[in-house]
Amino acid sequence: MSFGLVEGKDAIQAAVDARDHELRELSLKIHANPELCFHEYQAMEWLTEPLEKAGFEIEKGISNLETSFRAIWEGKPGGPTVALLAEYDALKGLGHGCGHNIIGTSTVGAALALKEAHPNLPGKIVVIGTPAEEEGGGKIIMVQDNVFEDIDVVMMCHPQKQSMVLRGGLACVDATFKYYGKSAHASSAPEKGISALDAVINTFVTVNSLRQFFKDDIRIHGIITKGGEATNVVPDYCEAEFLLRAETVEELNVVRDKVYAAARHATEAVGARIEITEGLVYAERNNNKTLASLFKENLELLGEEVIEPPKKGGIGSSDIGNVGQVTATIHPYIKITDVAITHTPEFVEASKSEAGMQGLNKAAKALAMTAYDVCCNNAHFQAIREEFEMWKMKKQSK
């Protein structure tokens, strides 16, 4: 069956609407059973079940990540390969305060609708289940394992309080600081001790003294995760965790060097010793503007108001940034609330609300319709790839 552009997208919308009840149930089930990074076993099974039933080829545990998956369906051979990314991990102590139940389900809904509405779609659709976005960097591990090597276009859609298509993301890295001192009785023999806690406190003070010399986009967050065992014992071991952010990975390296040097000097000042271990480096976001423009048109076709992202501040970090370094990628947002911000109890509620379910429906439609644009209009596809190749050449020449 052949479709014109409008009819083809109407068919996609109808296919998503036909599954609306099913998608709502799936999203709410994931929301009610939050799982942390690398432990999203239930969510992985629930998301792959409808894809397998629909005839997608399923592979679980890719890149040695037990809770990852890849689901592949190829329509008419020879077209582009479009990946739709699913996230489904929750936040520790909070649950789905970032709406990943909506992200994972909208991706699955989009893929199912495409296959149902356009069984002869000229292209390959790949749903990639990416665990541990909140903490652990599942996509980074996949990038390092060349999972995206043969992918032409990558998309996902994140819930927010505004619909946007070109919001940026900062580069970041998390680090654990381990401090080693010497215990002693805090009253009768304090001179025999070396306080690991003082080293921690000195670190925070020293890092704070650096802030006025950093650019406005630099973010440094820290918490003390272990501060000693008893008030009358000089602490011989303490820990702190820091998250460092900057506009680019290159700038992040400069910040990291300064913060680590400050921590080492602060520790040495009290005679203690420090060990620093790092997590994976999340790269800055590289949004493909051509692809984002198509997504914006499809959101507006659905009656959604799309706003410009803030010119300064108001952004976080995501491992989608690393994917954007290797292929054409977008990370747009769909509005599900007027007031709540992510990583809050209020956003947990928004992620299961009626507005959240409506956002899920629109996200699935926009993802599927944009994939349809990429696969069915070669001019769109070529423009997307040319933009990415030009960006890559420019980056390599620096």
C-alpha cells in the first residue's frame, strides 16, 4: 500500500491511538516498579514483550549489559537505519522523577506504530534499550562497544515542563574521593590522629574558593557520603562524591584538573591521603538541527507548542551526548506538566498523570512520524547526514 505524506502520518497517528491503552498500562507498570541503574530487569522484559510479539528480532544483554536490549525490524531493504532509544532506569530514593517510564514506552509505541502502519517502510528501525542513564552511562558503554556504528539517525523524547527540540546538555563526570587518615581518641590523644574528615571539609572549602574563577556554565556538586563513625574518635576514613559539569569535554578536563589538585592539596594540608576514582565521562550534547526541525514540525502537526530552549543555564547532562558524537542524534522534550521540574517528587507524580500519558502518546507519534520522514524522503536523510559529517570534520580540525 502506498501513502502520501499526510496519509502516511495519519496512519501512524491512528496506529499509536489504537495502542494508547496498552502503552499507558506499560508506562504505569514501569512507573510503579522503579528499578535503579543496571538492575532494570522487569522494565527490560516488559518493553521487549510487545516488540517480540510484533515480530521484531530481539537481542538482550548487548555490550555485556544485562538489562540492555536491541529490537530490529526491517521494512523494505536499502533505506536508512533509524534507532529509537529507550530509557527505563529510576532515581535512587525517588523513583521515576525523570519520566523514563514515558521515554521507554514512547519509543516502543513509535516502533510498533511504524511497523503496523507501514510494513513496507524503506528502512530499518532499531529500538535500543539503554540502561543506567541516571548513573552509570549505559549509552557510553554502548558507544565504546560500537553499537551505533551502523546507525544513521538516533532519536528519543524526554518528558519536561516545556516542549523543546534543541535543548543542550553539559559534559560531566562523577568522582569519588576517598580520604585516609589515622584514628585516635579525640579527647585524650588527638595529637596522635590525622582527621580524614578535616581533609574532606578542607576540600569543600578549597573547591568553593575556585568557583569565582570558573565560567558561569561550570557546575560542581558535592556530598559527604561517609564522615566518620563516632564523635569521640578521630575519623581515619571518609568519602565524598562530586559531580563536575562544563560546556564541553575539553573544558571539563580543565575543571577536573583544578578540582582534583585542590582536593589533593587540601588533604595533604592535614597529613591525610586521598584516592580519586572516576565514573564515565558524559559528553556534551550535539543536536542535529535538520533532524530537530523535522521533529518540531511533527510536534506542531500534533498541536504541540514548541518553545526555544533557554539561552543560558537550565540544562543538565545525559549520556545521549556521547551518542551524538558518533552519529546524527536528537534529544527533544515533550511537555507533561506546567510547573514540576525533573528529579523532584512532583515530577514523579507528573510522570504517571493524565498529562504524562498524553505526552507519551504525542512523543510516540512524533518519533514515528520523524522516522517516517527520514526513511521516505531521501532529501531529508541526506541533509541530516551532511550536517553531521560537516560537524565531525569541523570538530576533527580543531
